[in-house]
Amino acid sequence: MTVPDHDAPICSARGCRAAAVWVLAWNNPKIHTPERRKTWLACEEHREHLSKFLGVRGFLKDVVRLEDWKSPESGSPAG
Ligand SMILES: [Zn+2]
């Protein structure tokens, strides 16, 4: 059993320990200001699932490759 590197970004899908490849940027207009971006991380397998989850709620703003993502607030995707 391999223990993932704590510095390596991990997919945000529940129970998934795969390395994240995608950043899903989203915003809930009811609780966030319009310029605010929350981020979820997704592996290849969960990108569609997570983006659909956000998309049906109208929250999804952007899907960007992790390597191309420049986040102003790097930290935990939770919250
Ligand atoms: Zn995953």
C-alpha cells in the first residue's frame, strides 16, 4: 500500500486517493462574492462527475489543468 505524498494534490472526490490532474473552479452566488473562486481537485476519472455535480447547480466556472492553474489562495480545497 502506498501512502500518498502529503504535498501531492489529491482528487476531491469522496474516497478517491488518486493524484489530481484537474482544477474545478466554482462559485456559489448565494454565499460567495462573484469574483470568489472555490476549487475542487479531480483526477481524470472524476473530472466529469465533479464538474457535472457543480454544473447542474450552476456553480461551475472553469475547468483547468492543474499544471495550468495559478491559484491566488493555495491551500486546502475543503471549506
Ligand atoms: Zn478521483
